[in-house]
Amino acid sequence: MNPNDLATKYRLLNSSFKKTMIYHIGIDAGFFTEYTYMLHAMLYCLQHKIQFKLYSDDANFGWEKGWEDCFAPFCEQVHEPFHHTYNTHRLPSWQALMQDKKLSKTKLLKWKLKVTCKNIIGKALAFFTYGKPVLLNFQVTFNPNQRFHILELGIDGDYLHTFQKLTEITWKLNDTTAQECRQFAATLQLPPQYAGCQIRGGDKITETNLFLLKKFYPEINPADCLLKDFPQASVLPIPGRGRVATKFMQGNLKL
């Protein structure tokens, strides 16, 4: 079964369900966090026989069409603007919020109450807009520690197996983006065999201790990691941070 066949089977299965969820992607987190949340919602819908639809008009990783700026569509999309304000991610429980030591309990309670009110308004707007009850983001509950069975899509395994299947359905670049990626990759003049490593810029080093690259990839020659070998790195907003991170990952800098 190739990915295209799997995507077709997903469309047919998804469209056969009567209940509906509209998932809002690209709200306020990084792309891969938002993408993972979306896959969790898709899996929740498959398990409960709910049709999954997508709202991405305001996605924080898009610029015009949302999901379709970079990717090919895999399900029906909706465009009602109320999702921007009233279709939000699920917040932690009251009990979990009260355990947060960083913010005052008063601020946390106000935040939770405000979002709860938005959720109620969102459900009402969805009902009047679509003429039936519709599930929104905050209603998704997900537990990865289980075995998943969606035999119509060849899913019968643990979380990692299931996650891979859902990426086969969703992770397909549109023609324009795929062509741009191929053209950019061609300018790198990469050898037939190479190792790639992404180092997040910004304040990651203030959040956790970094690991040495050579600890995990001892066969990599440090010279292969120098930014001067990649002229494209000069377009980064703060290339100095990249150089510092590179030296640290090579073990040539102590912080």
C-alpha cells in the first residue's frame, strides 16, 4: 500500500462518519507541536468515528492558505472566521493549573475561566453555523499508551506505528513547495552520504543543558559541521548564535 492509496482510503473512511470535529491548527505553538496535536485529534476522531475537518486560515506557519501553503490537502477544510477566536487548544485541568508555581493562582484562574468561556461560545457558534453539534479542539482527549486498531487504514499497533501511518496520510508537500525544496537542496551540493543535524536558534540554551553532538554521532568529523561550509547559513537572523551552538555541540566550547 503506497501513501497515495492510504490517503484515499482515509478520505473515504473519514467522510463516512456522521459526527464532525473541526480542528484549528496553527494557533500558538511551534509547527511540529501543532502538527502532532493535529495527528492526535485525527486519531481521536478515527477511534470515535467522527469526521475530521480542518480550519487553518490563520495558521501561524502559513501566509495565505494556511495548511495548503505548504502541503497538499488531505481532508475537507472550513473557513468560518469564528474558529480564530473561539476554537482553542485544550487547557490543563484546574488541578494541574494550581500546581504551577510560576504564575499566581489568581492569574491562572482568570486565564482558565476566560478560555472556558471562549469554548462555550465556540460550541454555540458552531451549532448555529453548521446546524448540529460539532466538536472543537478543546474536546480532544488523547492517551498514547494504548494499542490502536483502525484496520481500514492498516493500523494495528502502538503509538509510533500509528503516528507513522498518519504522517503518510498528511505529510505530502504541494507541488510548488516540493519543487522549491528540491531546488534549494541542489544548491547545498551535499555528498551521497551525509549527516544532518538541526540546532534550534534562540533561547533553547537557557531552557536546558545541551548535549554534545559527538556523544551521539562519534563518527562525524567535526569539520563537517562548520557553518562556513554552508553559505546559506548567512541568511539566518542571528548567525552568531549558530556558530556558538556549533562549537558547543562539537565539544570545543564550554558554557
